[in-house]
Amino acid sequence: MNQAEVIAKLQTIFDTIFLEPVVLTPAISAKDVPEWDSLTHISLMVSVEKAFGVRFRVGEVENAKNVGEFADLIIKRKLEP
């Protein structure tokens, strides 16, 4: 699974969580999406963990500066034994 494939799958998750359409690119971040608040973030993380079958460590997601880095984190989690 590469970054583009992860972002495509993330797009489907974003489409179900956000009311206003969000077009994901590697550079987009929470500050670029007015609707992306702390409660939406929690829903997003739960949906991502379920969809990809991964679990994130405390503080790990906050270190990702944008969707591209978040996608790379998902890939890293998927590769772990």
C-alpha cells in the first residue's frame, strides 16, 4: 500500500464524516478544513483505525503535520508485525 492508495481510502472516510466536501491532498491539514475540530478529529481517528485495522499510540497522530504524513504513519502501522 502506498501513500496515494491510503489517501484514496482516507477520502472515503472523510466523505462520510465531514458535511462539506474535503478534497484530500498530501499537503492538506486540519487548519485547512474549518469543520475539522477536536470532536470531528476523534470520530476521524476511530474510523481510520477501524478501516485500516491499525491502532495509534498516544501523541503519534498529533506529530503528523498533514494528510501525507498521516498516510505515511498508517503505512508504518500496517507494516508492523
